[in-house]
Amino acid sequence: MANHSPSGSENRRHVHEGPKNHFLAFALSIVLTILAFVVVNAQMGRTFTLLFIVLLALIQAAFQFLFWMHAKDRGHVYAIVGITFGFTIALTGVAAVVYWIWW
């Protein structure tokens, strides 16, 4: 007599992605950090440097969110909604402070 589970889980196993994606995300984070240092040392202009570093920070945050926090996997909808809501509140607060200081 064969051992069969009533849920049929032996046919639907979770395949772990392994460390490959983590190493890739870590390597890309290192490259983005080095690129930020290169741009600062190249003295390309203050506005360009600031905008470029903010762009690199957003890209790096997306890598962290997708790979290290596993937001790309199924079943993380509530976490994604919560982080998006928090980001929206933080961005609104920063915009309000900038508006208050500059105008």
C-alpha cells in the first residue's frame, strides 16, 4: 500500500530558488554602490550627481525589495501593499516638508 497524502502535496513541491538570485542581487548592489562612488569622484556636477545617486538608490531599493524581501514570490500581497502604503506616506511627508521649507 502506497503512502498518499490526502492533499496531494507530493505532486506540488515548492522549488527553492537557491542562492543564485541572492548572489546576483548582492553583486548588483555592490556594482550600484561602486558606480555611485565613481560618479561622486568624477565631479560631474552637483545636480547630475544628486539625481544619479537617487536613481541608483531607487534601483537598489527595488533589488532589495524583490530579491531579499521575496516580494516577487506569490503570497506576499499584504506586505507589498503595506510597504507601498508606507512609502506613499513617507513620500507625502517629504514633499510637504520640502514645500514648507522652499515656499
